[in-house]
Amino acid sequence: MAKNDISCDCDVLHQEAVDRARAVMPTEERFFELADFFKVIGDSTRSKILWALDNGEMCVCDIAVLLGMSKSAVSHQLRVLRDSDLVRYRREGKVVFYSLADDHVKEIFEMAVAHLDE
């Protein structure tokens, strides 16, 4: 058997396994939402921003300097992350500080990085 030839050659339907998976299968709409979530974090620039914010809140100028990008480009990416509820912001005078939206975002991001380190 070739290394890339991984398939099921059985004629038996494991109905219990199918039923178990079907019982907890999310809706089609939920899978589209999940795919969109991964598209958002799948962009390397947005991943860099999440990485930076994982270490604490930062303003647009700080992120722009860190990543060697324009403030406009960073703002655009932050808007995408904000629209996806991955980051939040707070205003302090004229300065806007960004941070990860919640602990779930932090955990997902850190788990993905830990998975890559395995």
C-alpha cells in the first residue's frame, strides 16, 4: 500500500459511529461561520497582530512600528479583527488601545501556536 493511499476499504457501515457524529453535527451555517473564523485568523498579518495583543494591549502606532507597517494598514486589519469579535478597543483621550476580545481568543491562539510547536 502506498503511503498516500489511505482509504477505508470496508463494506460495513458503522451506524453507531455515524449516528453519534450526526447527533452533535453543527448546522451548515455554523460550519460557514467556523470557516470564516479561520479565514480571518489565517491571514499572517492578522496573526501577527493577535500575537502582539496576546502580550497586552497596544495602540495602532505601537502595532505599526512593531510590524513595520503603516498605521492605515494596521487599522484596516484591526477593523477586520474587530468585526469578527476577536479584538476590542478602549479609548483613552485621543489614543485607542486594542486588546484580545476575551480569554477564548487568547486560548485558541495560544493552543494553535502550541500545536505548531509539537
